[in-house]
Amino acid sequence: MELAFAQVDVFGAKPYRGNPVAVVLDADGVDDHSMQQFARWTNLSETTFVLLPTHSAADYRLRIFTPGRELPFAGHPTLGSAHAWLRQRDGRDVDRPLVQECGAGLVTVRRTQHGLAFAAPPMVRDGEVEPALLDRLVGGLGLSAQDVVAGQWVDNGPGWVALQLASAEAVLAVEPDARALADQMIGLVGAHPMGAPEDFEVRAFAFGVGVDEDPVTGSFNAGLGQWLIGSGRAPERYTARQGTRLGRQGIVRVERADDDVWVGGTTTTLITGSVDL
């Protein structure tokens, strides 16, 4: 079965500096095993499959796979897949918001002056991190309790826990123990100095799905934005940098508008062709 394929760079300040997602289009005939096998083979943090929707309000349905398992929602695959779907349609219907159907429900995607943005889905778990888990995370990250300003569940499907550190510099200095945290999904955030080009530095460790450090992470930034803005730790609109330790330059734009937190950035098609599944 030969299907249209695209690889899209998402959140990159310039091409090849963001997070790539592999997108297989018109994938309705592909079985679950083949989807997971192909995602394992691409070895990207996520591979997606675009299908016909089952919900009347949706434009398309999306299935999202890491090398290890399927996810109900992920952010940069949402933006990259919307980009590929629009490109396949030769730009038709680009002026209205899109509705993506996925395991987490319906997700709205709209155009902004900085590129596509998605409305953060509701969290399935929030609130403070349990003391025992917090101790384990702190130890596995090579930190002490005094290094952590705050901790919060920001789980919108993948299982994210967020830890706020004192500064962007502290975030960049972390050296996690992947074996000690093998089943965890952990993100870090720390503020840049006043006047810096970006407001926050972010890192995300997706050990639980087989990705040691994710270059730029939409789902984590979505839950993080809901927490930071909702708690007054960040303004209504801010930018985050991610991927620095990996040699990437991801820029994520987060804002609260129309009663939603929107997460957006650039999307650029870098590879097109077909894949034999």
C-alpha cells in the first residue's frame, strides 16, 4: 500500500532546528501493528497517521505513535499533521479553524501570525505532585529539593509532570538518570533573565515512551502553559525556548485567549514522497 508521506519540522526558529514529525496521509487501510512498526522504524519522537473522521464536527482523525506506544494526544504532531493535511488540499479552507479528532477528543487548530496553533486540551490530571514521586523525580534528575521551586501534574494524555526550577540556566544544567526515570514523563521550566529573547527555557524527558529528551514538545508546553498562566507564574502571553541542549532552536508561543490556552509555532515541510505500508 503506497501512501503519501511528509516530514514536517515543527516549532523551529529556522528549518531543521525544530522537532520533526512523520505524517502518513490517507492511512485508513493501515492496521495498528503496521502503524506501530513504522513509528518504531522512523525512530522519531512521534509518527502520525491521518484518517477520515468519525465525528461529524472533525476535518480529519489523527492517530499518534511514539516508538513505544500510541498516544491520545501530542502537540507538535498535531501542528505538523494539520500542516500536511492543509498542504495536501492545496490551501483550501485555510482561513477557518480546523478540528482534529484524536484519542483525547476534538482539538481546534487555527492560523496565527506566527503559524499554526492548537487549543490546549483539558488536563486529565493536575494538582501537586505526591511527595514520594517528587522525591524520586528530584533524585533521578540529580537535583535537591531546594532546587525545585514548584511541581505540578500537567497531564493532558501522555502523563506529564512539570517541575519549575529557579532559572533557565538551572534547567539547562540538569543531567537526568534515564534508567532511574525509565517510566516517567518529566518536563522542566525556568525563567530567562529579564530582557532575554524568550521568557522561559523548557526541557522535556519522555522516558516513559522511549524518548530520552524530546527536542520541542507541544503537549508538555500546553499543560505547562495552563499551569503557569493559571497560577500567575507567567503572563497571558509568553514564549518558551526548547531543544537547546540538543542543538535545536525550538520557539513555542503560548497565550491565553478566548478562554483557551493556545500553543503555536512554525511548521515547515522538509520531506515529501510516499511510503510503502
